[in-house]
Amino acid sequence: MSQGTVIVIGGAEDKVRDRVILSRFVTLAGGPDAVVAVISTASSMGLEAGERYRSVFGQLGVETVRPIHAVTRQQANDEAAVRALRDATGIFLTGGNQLRLSSTLGGTRLANEIFERFQAGAVIAGTSAGASAMSSHMIAFGASGATPKLRMAQIAAGLGVLPGVIIDQHFQQRNRLGRLLSLIAQNPSLLGLGVDEDTAGIVGPDHVMEVIGRGSITIIDGANSETDAWEIGGHRPLMISGVVLHSLPAGYQFDLRRRRRIETPPLRALAGGEAASS
């Protein structure tokens, strides 16, 4: 049994022009022969969100696209929803509210089937809230700002297809460095991934992440850091020292397991960098 590929998208991915990120998802899912399920549970737009992606993936050549809008735990345990995933080669989780997504799907048959398809080799992609929910430890909500402070963000359990990391999205656009630093100070075993809009990290079975899209992914490694988070109170600024920070634009690769950048020439031709998408 092989493990599939995970794509974490920082939100606001291009759906109209070059569609670098969505095109790569379609290619990894099997191109015209792909069977794509779109799960729009996180979205307040309901069925409209699923239909939007059905249209986009159809324009990219996918004939079989199945929107699934499970909004209750009963629906997420329904046989029809589970059956819609059983032959999926690609599963796409829309944006919205990640706590709604995790609290609706967590521990259900639908969540179990997502994980089963991933273990069988399917590509699992999530944008915005869908990206946050990929990890075992998920940012449920939090405050913006560059300075890390205690109680700046709340953690909940995610879907767990990408363990060992914690993912934040709309990263540069919403000034979320502080909250990711604060979470790494409190959970230094995790690797922080801050994904900009219209940017994605593609993680294969070898745990190597490739960056594609127009922005960057900020990686925060606190394995050797020190902090005073355990002894301060309230919402005060906290100290974190000794963090290793990487900022990787399109074309660069990072080994999530070994926590190091892969020192190869950037894959500019495939990555959808500025030259390819301007």
C-alpha cells in the first residue's frame, strides 16, 4: 500500500488564468481520467463552492467531479457520501472555516475514507481552511500580528494526513507570523508552515515538499529553540530564541522529515514562478 500526495494551498489560488496549482492537482490525480471529489464542508457558500470547483476542474479536462457538501456529522457518516470517495484519485477540500470542517468530519466515516484513499495513493489537496485541516495539529483560529504572544491562537485536531507540521494560510497577506511563532514556541516538535495566497506546497510519499505558485512558504523550525512561554501569563509577548526560519518561493524543495532545504537548482520550469505566471 503506497501513500499519496498532499497539496496545501494558502488560499485565493488562481482559478481563471494560468491555474498553476489546480492544474498540478489535476495532473497528479490522473489528468482526464481523474475521479475528483470536492468536499465543501468548510465553506459557508454551501453547494455553490462545490459547483465552482466542479466547473474549474471540468475546464481543466476532468470528466468526473463529485461535489460533497456534508454539513452535519450524520451526513458525514452517510453511505452515499462515503461511496462517492471510494474510487476517487483526487480529493479537494475547499476553504471556509477549518473548525467547522474538523468538528463536522472528525472521527466520521467520511474522514476515515479520506485517509484510506490517501493511503491508497490518492492526492489530497486543501485550500485555506482545507490546508489547515491537513495536519494532526490544526490552527482553529487566532489573532494577526508579527509579535508572538501567549494565547494568540487555539489548536484543535485536524484530519492527520500530514502529521508533524502545523499549517497556517493567507500567511503574508494576513500577517500571521506571530501566531505561528507562538505555536512553535509551545510545540517545538512541530514544523510550522506558513503558506501565502496563490501558493502551494506539494508533499509526496518521500516527505519532500515542493513549492509552487506566486508567493512563498515560510518554514519555522523550533527544534533547538528556547522560550519562556510556560512561565508568562495573560496575552503577553513571549520570548522565542534560536528558531531556524526558511522562506522558499516557487521551485524550491524542503525535506520535512530531515528539516532541511534540498540543495538542488530550483524547479522554475514546473513551479509556476513569476516568469511562468506573469
